[in-house]
Amino acid sequence: MTALSLEPVRTWPDAVPPENRTLGWEVLEWTSRYLLQPDGPDAGQPWRFTDEQVRIVLRWFEIDSAGVFVRRQGTIRRLKGWGLPR
């Protein structure tokens, strides 16, 4: 097995929580409205997340039935350039 074929180690499920159990949609809406790409060929264009980054935001802002955040800490480790939109 080579490094290119390794699967990521996940401590959270790679799934999207139900729409009523995350504040992430509001975060994504806000960032797409107010943030711009700071550099590169798309500099000045609206900020865009990759599909995986969208799932991470939705999971990070997941709430339980009482409206309390499900997660209090987390770490994402990826290689440089991982977040570049394709």
C-alpha cells in the first residue's frame, strides 16, 4: 500500500447530520455571502468550500435535541493544498 492509497483516519462519522441538528448551514450561508478568496487565481471571488469541508462544518456545528453543541473539540490534519476546490 502506498501513501496515495491510504484512507483517512476518522474519529467522527463522515456523514451529514439532519438539517434540524446543525447550525452549519447558517455558517456556510454567512461565509458564502461575506468572505472572499484572498489569493490565487480566484482571488476576490466568493469563498468556496470543498464538499468534504462542507460536511466538516455541518458536523462541527451539530447540536443535540436541547440545542447544545455535540462536539467541544476536534482536529483536522491534512496535507498542504487539501482544501483547494477542484
